[in-house]
Amino acid sequence: MVARRIEKKREIQAAIDKGKSLAGLEEVKVEITLELGRTEVTLAEAQALSANSVLAVDKLADEPVDVRVNGKLLGRGRLVMVGERYGVQMTELLNPV
């Protein structure tokens, strides 16, 4: 089952990379990741992290978050609240799927 999902993800990515039509793949699930920001710490700093630690990232509070589909950058958006959950309002599409 896992091998089948991996192969399907490869097929989707190959189609995206080659600019082919995704017809017939509409039901395939893809993973969407929202990247708030990044930071680098030393190993010692990582080991010292605790439940109340705060990590600052490289983006400002009002900067858009990156939206990735299966690891590939799709676009950017701003964080919004959807009821009690976070969501993202797309503001820029770089590589439409």
C-alpha cells in the first residue's frame, strides 16, 4: 500500500514537472505544507529546548507563509483563523498545479 502511494506521488510529480495534464489524477491525495519560517540553532541549543522554549524564525510576523504541495513551492499566503483552527489565504501562486 505504501509503495503504491509513493509511486502515485512520483507519477504526479513527474506530470507536474513535465507540464502534462493531470486528467485522471484528480482523486489522488497530495500533502500541503505551510512553512512559517526557518531558523538554525546549534546542537547544544536544540538539546536545551524544553516545553516552554521559544524559537524565532527568519520571517517577520506580517510576511506570507510558503505553501508547498508534496514539497514543491506552490505559492504564498497569509495566516488566517478558520474558527478555532489556522488556515491560509492564498495571495500568490507560483506554480499552479
